[in-house]
Amino acid sequence: MRAIPPRVSAVASALVLTVLAGCSGGAGSAAVSVRDPAVGAVPTGSAALYMTVENHSADDAILGASCECATEASLHVVEDRGGILMMVPTDRIELPADSSTDLDPGGAHIMLEGLEEPLEAGGSIRVTIRFDRAPQRTVEVPVHELADLAERVESQP
Ligand SMILES: [Cu+2]
């Protein structure tokens, strides 16, 4: 296990935002919403997909994903195996009730495998995400330079 206090505080501030957003109400507010999706630019092979998922309802989980851009999409977590961080497949990414879950470099993410075409920065892909309880959602995911995705973690408060 790595020490991750910065992410804990990021989750805490996201919780505050979730509560504030709840005050504005509005019809059609979904139980699960996806913020800041991003995928890294790669010429071929596989690409990790990151996002923040806000769950405004009871416990839920991501069960899978699909994209026309890839032959397969799987769920990964990162585990420390004797000091070496390794990506490990998982059945589900938990989304605890009334909380915000970050999928980011160094943690849980969706892995697109067998890319049909290069992912180029500035473009975007459409990815459908399946949840345990919430209806599936299709999100537009911008493609970023890989270096910019690394900053995504460092820039978190
Ligand atoms: Cu992965």
C-alpha cells in the first residue's frame, strides 16, 4: 500500500462539491455522474482511461466498459507486489454511496485493449460504462498527451 494523503484530501473536497451540487437540484440529475474523463494518446495497443465518478445514490460499482475503438475493455487496479506496482484485473470498481471515486494513474482505471486506430491528442472517443445499479452511460472522452495525464495526479490538492 502506498501512502496517498493527497488523494484523500481530493476526495474530501470532491465530497463538498457533491453536496453543493446537490443543493442546486434540478430534474434529471443522475444517480451516477462522470467528470473529467481522459485517455492517453497512444499509437497502438492499449490505453488507460481515467475519470472521476460521483455516486449520489446507494453503493454502486463499475462492472465494465466498451468502446468501438477497442476490441476489449477491462477493469484494472494497481497493486504493490513487493515494491513493484502492477496492474491487476478486477471484476468491479466500487463506487461507495454518496461519494466521489477517482480513476487515475496509479489507481483503478478502465483499460482499453486492442485499439483499432491510434489515439491522437486533441481527438476523442466514445466509451460506454456499465454500472451495477445505475443505467449504463456513454461518455465522450478527450484524448490527452500522456505527460498531461501524469500531471493530473500531481495537480490534485
Ligand atoms: Cu491497466
